[in-house]
Amino acid sequence: MPGSYLIFGPPGAGKGTQAPRLATRLGVPHVSTGDMLRAHVKGGTPLGVEAKGYMDAGDLVPDDLVVRMLGERIAEADAASGFLLDGFPRTVVQAEALDAMLAERGRPLDCVIVLDVPEEEVVRRISGRLVAQNGRIYHELYDPPATPGVDDEEGLPLVRRPDDEPDVVRNRYRNVYLAQTLPVRDHYRAAGVREVLIDGIGSTDEVAARLDQALPA
Ligand code: AP5
């Protein structure tokens, strides 16, 4: 049954790898603020121009910009009966804004899905990440494409994200995730929202199977 879900975890935990498939299974759109912001940067929109500097440094884009973008997205018809959020909310201010939007819809967040992966593993994962323009994610060792450097489905070139440089990853993990985003989990715990804790260690298929078991469609 569709509902409103949030997939939560540190950078590199595997949110973007797992979320598209999970969203399809749950019958809701996958709403990734990282993907949306990268599309704005690529398209050279005013929001993209403003967001780029923050993203390249691994810092958060200001709350008001992201909240407005997310509000417009979840007002679209395909999100009427729910969505799987990925990368939002990233701050308690964003969580409070989401709570207000959901209150207007008359249905609170159904579930927070936490992907549990330690820092040393996220660094390993991010250091090998390759992405295609269509958003498909690979890893040079753990999930390589069939042909090196080329997307399996559309033949697009694979590139590294500018925010995957080691110094930027450290900033994203320590100064941003631990300091600003982890309190979002406490916010929802305090509100009594159901939390599903998933061990994110193991192959992508093993993690997907845990998600399927914990969240039957
Ligand atoms: P965003 O794109 O949301 O980045 P993130 O949360 O830092 O998450 P990542 O995309 O880095 O990691 P992931 O968990 O999706 O991992 P993935 O599946 O790719 O945000 C980017 C930037 O946008 C932010 O820094 C900020 O500037 C801005 N932004 C976005 N939302 C915002 C907001 N709400 N407010 C303000 N600013 C915002 O996996 C990583 C790698 O591991 C891949 O190579 C993958 O192939 C591999 N992998 C995945 N699973 C496994 C596994 N089980 N075993 C081995 N390898 C695996």
C-alpha cells in the first residue's frame, strides 16, 4: 500500500542504489533531492547555479531552497499517495517543514528506513563510485559495469561525482552528516515514527533482500 517513506543513512550508505528498486516495489516515486539538485546544476538553472558551490564543497544547500524544491515535487500528481524520500530531510528545520507539508495532506510519515553502514565502509564505497548521467550508480570493484567506463543500459560514459574527493567526503560525513543530519533520526524517534533499521553491510542483493523482508509490499 503506498505511503510516505524516508530512506536515511550517511553519504555512501547505498541509499541511491537501493531506493529506485524499493520505491518501485512500494508503488511510490523515488524522490532524491541530490538527484534533483544535480539536474538543476547540469541544466544551469538559477537554483543549480546557487546550489553548485555548496554541493562541490560537500556542504548543505540552504534549507529554504531545498524545502521549496521538495514541496513542489511532492505536490506533483505521481506523489499524491506517497513517495520514498532520499536525501531529505537533512536538517531538523527541513524535517519540521516536511512535517507541516504532511500534516496538510493529513497523513504523517509512515516509516524511516535507516541504512546502517560505518564510516570506513562509506569511504571505501564512495572512493570507487562511478555514476552515469541517467543516475545509475556503479562501483569500480563492488558493482562494476559490464564494459569499463560505460553505463550498461544506455552506453553513457561513467564519471566521478565532484563531491566524492576524499576531503569533501570527510566534510560530508563528519561536519554535515554527524552534526546536522543525524539529529533528524532523533526527531522522528521522538515523534514516535516507525523506524526500520537495516544492516547495510553485505552485497547490494543482500541489502535489497533485507529491505524486502522488512518492508513487504
Ligand atoms: P546526495 O546525492 O543526497 O548525497 P548523499 O546523501 O551524500 O548520499 P550519496 O549519494 O553520496 O550516497 P548514497 O547513500 O546514495 O550511496 P550510493 O547508493 O551512491 O546529496 C549530494 C549533495 O546535494 C549534498 O552534499 C548537498 O550538498 C546537496 N543536498 C542534497 N539533498 C539536500 C538537502 N536535503 N538539503 C541540503 N542539501 C542537500 O552508494 C555509494 C557507492 O557504494 C556506489 O558506488 C555503490 O555502487 C556502492 N554500493 C552501494 N551499496 C553497496 C553494497 N551493499 N556493497 C558495496 N558497494 C555498495
